[in-house]
Amino acid sequence: MPKKRSGGGLTTTQQAAKFLGVAALSGAVLAGIALPAAGALGLAAKGTVEGFDEIPSNLKTPPLSQRTTIQDRDGGTIATVYSRDRTVVPLKEISPYMQSAIIAIEDSRFYEHGAVDLKGILRAMNRNVQAGGTAQGASTLTQQYVKNVFVEEAGDDPEKVAEATQQTLGRKVRELKYAIQVEEELGKKKILENYLNITFFGQQAYGIEAASQRYFSKHAKDLKLEEAALLAGIVQSPSRYDPVNDTEEATKRRNTVLARMAAVDSISQTEADKAMETPIKLKVSRPKNGCITAVSGSGFFCDYVRKTILTDPVFGKTEEDRAKLWNLGGLTIRTTLDPRAQQAANEAATAKVNKDDKFAASVVQVQPGSGKILSMGQSRPYGLDQKQNETVLNLSVSNKMGGSTYGFQVGSTFKPFTAAAALEKGIGPETSFSSDWKMTLEERDFRNCSGAPAGHAPWKLQNELESEKGSWDMTSALGKSINTYFAMLEQKAGLCETVEMAKKLGYERGDGKKIGEYPSITLGGEVSTPLSMAGAYAAFANRGTYCTPVAIASIKDPQGKKLRVPKTSCSRAMSEKTADTINQMLKGVVEDGTGTQAGLSDRDNAGKTGTTNDRKDAWFVGYTPNLSTAVWVGDDIGEKSSMFGVTIGGQYYDKVCGGCLPGPIWRIAMTGALDASETPGFNTVSVPRGKEKGDGEKGDRDRGRGNEDGDGDGDGGREDRKPGGGNRFPDIQLPDGMIGGPGRGGGREGPRWRTSERPPRAGRRRTR
């Protein structure tokens, strides 16, 4: 059965009369005669064929889609991605055998005729009439190239592809006119080069370099005679002559090409005979495409780079423009990924949490002062095979960038933002507050940024333990994560000031919505992402200057021209003194507070634990002067589950806390990333202390040294104001599958939501 020619011959349904029409038209074109819109050839004005003179004479040749290479900061390849596997090479980088083979089998008079071969058309017409179908095509290499340009320009649009390949006289007329233009402007050598780079060779390989690599794992310049003949033969029907799936058919076709090469004196008969006797020897290279092939568990980072190009206006004003840039490819993207940090993050994420656990872990690292994202690791591998516990959900980032629906509530990792707001307002770290382990504040005593009361209900909150009552200053309250202290500190510093400080530090919700302005935000009742938290804490390490996270260092197009990339934007969020003071106080968290299991012994480090109500999210966010890392652990699928009495990574936890699971993960990630690196210290400042007294001080310090009771985190006692603490919407049932969302206690959007107060469940104290 005659096959369709990928290079553009006639189909079996075309009759000899159409060949005569094409031949006559070709002669007219070459003679420069302008034909009417309709005439003896049956040309229709606006239907089948436009008037020849109405066809634009300028062929818009689209750039060829190619592979994009994504590199780490050192130039190592992370992954290659492409919509079409192609590497454009100049003619001098293509084997002479290949050049001769494709000419011999597709257009043996290529160097003798113009854009259209009248002799070839008449010969094909005669053969096809005798055969009663299409036994021989008549398109020149130039015409085939023009057709492939139309196909390339159509991309993956089925309608445009059908239009570019339809077997109509109208398309042939357009093809002929453009072929004349191409011959005049490019010349034979360039046409041959372009043809070999645009043509499809089967097995996802576009262009001769990709084909050579695909079938023989070598460059196109190194192809032997028999290899070149094989590839040249594939072009007519890539599926029929596929040597991977049908060696016998491929061999017959190869030998046909060799015979033709000898017939037109491209090679001697002796060379042809010897090559025909050589069996096909393939060395197939399976194409590796997409972030699923990324090395060292960097698939999530790779996908974040892809999302950046598809969403950032730097890469195009419209979504279509950005998608076109990505799909066209041929880019060399140098990223900010640090191979050592990525390996450490990946090892840390999988060291304490197994990929098939109910709960997942996320690790992301940012460089203070530059905003460079150095790593993204997860306990579940990147991919689409759910049976292998793979996922493409990037737990480190916002929904817009491929993350969860909302992000995750941050627990007491928010408290340093309140402390910074207070210090900026002139409230000293020695400021002390006394309280019982439970207390009630009035929402109307807190003002949002519009100057209105934050609510009109009593705000009931409590600390982790009944023993946590007495007096604390800011340092001890951070170290022990005292909820009541930070509620009163927020009241003194101002709710709006606290929210504004968070914004200055780049704190954002995972769903992109406005941060809620309600009192329990100081205790972590709002949602965010690990990347946002790592970036915020990096500002503390950078002595108060926040830099927006970036993943791309540079991009070059196929011609080596540098493209614009998003740059980090740095701004002062607080004074250096405030940041230095926060650093000194957060050192206490890892030295003798709730984060002792995370602390590093060989360098200055600081951080904060966070565990939300009912222990549905657990965090540790910490830093050294040269690296900030955020670790999150929680349920990433469906309705969020509490982490009480669970086994994670093969270890049983009576109740998961920020210091007992995310903390050790953080330590592994930091140790691996900073191994053998410099050990700069924090700028030392004197931190005044206040008078303290409390029934539970000794117990608190003991608990901080490894006891897994918790971190003192929570949203402040109102179960309707925080994650996991009752349904804030008593008349609304949220559907299952709200991945990563606030669940039944997510970030509050306004002060009017109400549910009845209920006591904590037995055995489940409010957490830190």
C-alpha cells in the first residue's frame, strides 16, 4: 500500500490530470506569468486555491524548536526538556554520506534544477499513470523543506497541522511560490542544511543530529555510509521504516537508498555492495525529556524553573508569548541550584520520612543576601506514577507555581515576625508579661490596618502546658514558645504593624490571597509556604534586608544571546539592630529551647519550631549567616490528618512536634549543605533581659532538651481561628482532596467567622 511521504509527495488519490496541472502551473510560475484567480486549472478565488498573485511572496520561516538544557549553578545538567527533540547543526557538522544519501533518494537532480523540477514532474506523472497510483513523488527538496516549515509553524495544533499537510492543489501552489523565494534567498547548501535540521526521522527525533543520537548514539558528522543510508530511507515513512521496530523493512529501504546512491554516482557500486552486506547495528539512546529525568531529586526545582518562565512577565507579556518561548526551546538555563545543597536537601527529606508514609516532608533552602534558591527536596519523588508514591505537587511553593491549594499553617514560626515588629516600634526585648497558662483577650482591642477592630468576640488562648504560667521576657518567650506572651506582645506592638512586618519579609499565602488581619496570626493561624518562610528567615540572617527568592541566574537563546531574567529585589525590612537582636534570641531556641534537636554545634545558628493545632503541620525554620532552610512535615493528600500516635520513617511518634521531626531533618540538610564551607558568625549585640518567674520554668527547659511534648505552638486557643481546631464553617462541608489547604481550620479571612468554643480533646494539648 502506498505510503504518505513526510517530505511532501502526491497521494494515491491524485490523478494524472492534477500532475499535469502542477506541471503546467510550474512552467507558468517559472516563466513569471501571473495566473487569474480561476481558470483552466480550476483555481478557486477564496476556496481551494487563492489567486497566485495574492499569495504573499515572503515565507515566514519559524525558528526550529530545540532542546532546552537546565543547568545547576556550576553548569552541570539538571535536565533537558523539549517539545521536539532537535539539535540544529551546520552543514559542515553533517556527514557527507548523509548529504549524498538524502539527495540521492529524495531529489537526485537537486543541484541541477531550480525550485521545481519539471523533468521530475513529467517522469513521476508517467510512472504514476502506469501504476494507477502514486509510485513516485515529484516534490523537490526545496518544496519538501517549505512544507516542513508549514508543519513546524503549526506546532502541536491539530487543525493547523492538518492545514499544513492537506493534499490540495491550493497548498501545492503556495508551496511552489514559496519554494521559488527560498531558492533565490538561501541557495542550495543552506536549503540542504535547513532540510536536514527540520525533517522528522521517527522515534521523536527531529533533525539529523537528534536522529543520529537516537539510533546510533553518535553525532551526525560521524555517520558511516550504511548508517546515513538508513536514516535517509526513514524520511519517506518514519513508521514503516523504523529500524527499532522492523529491522527487515528498514534494511530493504536502506539498500534501496544505497542502490540509488550508486546509480547517481554518489558512491561506487563496490561501496554500495559492501554497505548492503553490513547488517544494521543500532546503538539506541532513549531520549530523556522533562523534569522527571532531573538528577539528585531536583525535579521539583526543575518544574519551578519551568513555572517561572511560564508565569513571569519578564519572559513575555502574555501567557501565549511565554508558552511559545518555552516550547520553542533551544535555551541554556543556568539556575541557582547548588548541587551540594540539593543533595543534602534530598537526603534530609528522605532520611526521616519514607515516600510511602501518610505524611510528607519538604525542604527548601535560600541564600541570605541574594535570594538564590539553592535546593528543593521532598520525601516523595517527582513523577506521575502514584503506585510508586510519586507526585508533581511541589510542597515548597505556592499554588501558582505548582504547589498546594493554600499552603500550610506555620504555627509558632510566625512569632519572630511579631518580635521584630515590636522591636521596630521601640519595645525592648526585656519587656515582660505575666499570665496564667490560659487567658482571654478581646478582639476589639486589636486594630487592623484599616483602623477598625479586628473582631468583636473574646479571644481565648492557652499555652502548651498548665505549668506555663508566670512572667516571661521576649527571649524566654521565643525559646519556650509562649502563646500568651506573644498575644500580649502583638497587642502592644499592633496587629497592623505585625502584619506589615510579615509582608516586608515576603510572607505570602500559598493561594495568593491577602494575608488575614486577625489577632491569632501571631501564633501561626495563617497559611504560607516553605519557600516563603525560608526567604523571610533569610532576612534575619542578612541583618534585616529581605531579598525576593530567585531560581534563574541566566538564560541564553540558541544563538548564544542572553535573555532577561527575573532579578532579586532587596529591601530593608527592619534595622540591623533589630535583626541582630532577633538572631541572638533565636539562638536560644536551638541552644536550650524547643529546637535543641536541630541545633548545629560547629557554627552560629538560629531558628524556630512550629506545630499547628492538632499537630497537622510541623515546622522548623532556621538559618546561619549564609544559609536559610525551611522544613515542613504534614499530610499532603486530602483532608489533613493529625500527627498523633503515628509512625513516620519507621519511627513511632506519640505526637509530632516541630523540634522532634522537622528539626532533625533541618539539621541533616544544613550539615550537608554547609559541609566544609565558611563559618561566619552573627553580629553580636547585647540583649537586655527582663525579670522572669514561672512555675514551669524548669520543666520547660527540660522539655526543650529533647522531650517530644511539643513546641508551644498554636493559634491561640480559638479552635475556630486555627488549623485543625473545629469547623469554622458549621454549615459548610469542605470537599475531600483540598490538597494542602487550611482544612477545617485554615487561615481566617475575616473577623465574622464563629463556632462554639470547645475544650481540647483528651490527651491533645494545644501545641507549639
